[in-house]
Amino acid sequence: MDNELRILHPGDPEAQTLARAIASPTAGEILQILGEEPMTASALAARLEIPITTAAYHLEHLVAAGVIEVTGTRWSRKGREQKIYRLVDRVVIVTPGREDLQSLLRKYAALGLTLAGAVLAAGLLQAWTASPDVLTAGSESANRLGEPAPASVPMDAAASAPGCVALYILLGGLVVLAALIVYDLIAARRGRA
């Protein structure tokens, strides 16, 4: 749970719980102290000079919000079990609930990976099934001394060159992916207006 990045939107119940938990200046002081060292509720109450019930109230809400956690227990002088609290090492970002380019790219990452896999598979399949004379079509005559290189490669040989189908799949997939991203951006703008 430590070092976890949490991105919240203002309307999320989790964001509202977090906002209520840290709204009080006392909660802010508790977070500062727990950032220095783990403590029990009674130790926090004594250090802040507040009633133990006030400290317990804030600790309960901070735990519910996921900002602090119980790391263990210890026994008091009177023989009571006390929870030891510490600040959770976590980055929390509260951002507006609109879609931005980063969230759109994340949304289409699976589609992009599928496209890359299809391009790779098509390229490998075409290279595997290509005839050997297509692969060496111009390289033998160009390598012989005294013989001129062919003026042009026939169109059907160029179209069946390895990777050509993969290139068409890649270009088509990129066009579809770009169209989907543009469509989502336009739809998001119309929703905000």
C-alpha cells in the first residue's frame, strides 16, 4: 500500500471522505506529527494538549480515509492495548473529473498493444511466406560488377515485399486509433459545454 499513487475526482466518495478527514487544523497537526514518528492516540493527545476523545475521533477518520494506518499495538502502563498509528507514504492527487489526453491514451493502450501485435504477426507471417526471389530481387543484379541495377522494381514485387502488409495494417490501425481519440476529445468538450 505504500508509495501508491491515488488519483481521485472531486465527486468520488473516497475524495469526499479524504476531504472531511483532513479539513480540520487538528487533523493537519496529527498528520505532521505522525509524519515524524508513529504514535498512539494518548501520546498524540498529550503532545497536542487535546482530549483523548478528540484525538481518537480524528485518528478514526484519517484511517478511514487511508491517510494513516495502524502499524501495531503496545500495552499501556494500566494494561490497556493501544494502537500505534503512522502516516501512509502515498501520493494522492485530486483532479477534475474530465478526460484529458493522458487518460485517453491510457484508455486506448490495450487497443494500441493489440494493433502492435497484429502488425508484428502480419510482418512475420508475410516474411515467412514470401518467396526467396522476391527477397533478393534487385540485390543480386546490383551487386554484380558491370551490370546496371534495374531501373524500377515491378509493382507486384514491391507490393509483396516483406513488411508491406504489416505497414498497411499499422497505418490503418493508427488512423482508427487517432479517429477514436479525436472523437472522444470532441465528445468530452461537448459534454463540458
